[in-house]
Amino acid sequence: MTEEQSRDPVGEGLSVKEEAVGNEDPTEMSSLDTEEEDEEALPHSEILDIFEEGLARLVQDPLLCDLPIQVTLEEVNSQIALEYGQAMTVRVLKADGEIMPIVVVQNATVLDLKKAIRRFMELKQQREGGVKHVSWRYVWRTYQLIFQGEKLEDDKMGLKDYGIRNRDEVTFMKRRRKK
């Protein structure tokens, strides 16, 4: 009994490939085998190149054209959520004048905004090859978010409870020491 027959529960001696193909022309079977081998033969780097080319074409869409070339799935999903009104952009103004467009869901909390700022900065640093590690515990101890003069101190409170809406500007500034 051959190896193929021992795996065949019916005992007819057909392999899984032969059963799937049926009584087709043997030349077609060999072309199927070659196609399977060709699919497996692509190295990882080529697959990445193909994926990045497709992603670059996708980012040329008018809906996604604001996204960077090295876009992540998270950024694509955020942009789509914005288009459907499921998310909003909060413009975070840094002390150096840079404005960070941060996308959060409509019912986001202050903590969600802080996490989105962190993710935005991490992606930016990766793309620019900047600082490898930032202590976010230190950042939130020494900096704060302010909207229209009010400090966003309660992490569990919703942004809408502070009156923050789509395209509103929140200031990211250093905390003042209490004397």
C-alpha cells in the first residue's frame, strides 16, 4: 500500500490533488502544479513590493489622498470613518506652531485623544527616523491639553462633554508649576 493510499479513506488510491482535479487532462494537472509552485516561489520582499504598489495606488484615491505613502491600515480606516461621519479630526496645536490632525471616534474620551496623539507621534517618528523611545508617562506629567482655556484633566470624560467638535483646536502645552 502506497503513502497516498494510506491517506485515502475510501481506498481508491487518489491523492487530494487528483480528487480535486478529477478526470482532467494530465497536461492541465502539471500546469496546476506549476502554478502552485509559482505562487509559493515569490519571496517575501517581492510580495511586500506588490503590496506597497497596490497601497500607493489606493492612496491616490481622492478620499485617501491626504494620507502618507507609508500608510497603515489604521490610518486608512480612520480616513474612511471620517468620510462616513463616524470619526472627527481634532487639531492639536503644539508650542512650536505645528498642528497635528488627530482622528478619533465621535464619542472619544480624553484618554482616547491622548492615545491617538501618541500613535500619531510614533508613526511620525518611524517615518522620519527620529527618537526611538518617548516616555509618555513623563509627557503627560509635564504637558497638558487645553480647549478654550479649560484643561482636559479627566481622562474618562468625553471630548463632546468639553464641547470639542470636529475640526476644533486643542492646545498641547507645558504645565505650569504650582508654587
